[in-house]
Amino acid sequence: MPTWLEHGAHAVRGAIETALGPWGGAAAVIDAYEAAVGSTVAAQQDAARSIAVGPLRALVALGADLTRDIGAVQASAARWVLDA
């Protein structure tokens, strides 16, 4: 990677870390996001278990799986970009 690009990336990471500082920094914000996604997935799974109609239950469970997977990709990408 060119030196100027590394310096730019470092400056952007520093600015984001400073902006998220009051909330504990980038890593803490990403951890909170993962916890929120986990709570949402648990609620969706509980809702799916309470549905008596099979196809509807499967659809809600699929939504929970998608929420979990999308949240994991987003958190992983944020950690990679921010080196958090």
C-alpha cells in the first residue's frame, strides 16, 4: 500500500476513534452493536418458537438467521476497517 494511503487510513481511523471516544471507542461500539444484534436474534427466535404454523415459523426463523449473519458480517467488516 502506498505510504500516502496508509497515512490517510491512519488519520481516518484516528478521527473515528476520537469521535467514538465518549462511548468507549470503536471496539466498544462494535461490541454494543453485536450485543444488540444478539438480543434481536434471540427475540426473533423466541417469536419463531411461539408460532404454531410451520411455514410462518420457518420464515421468522429464517429472518433471525439473516439478522445474525448480516450483523456478523457488518461487525467483522467494521473491526477489519477500524482495526478494532
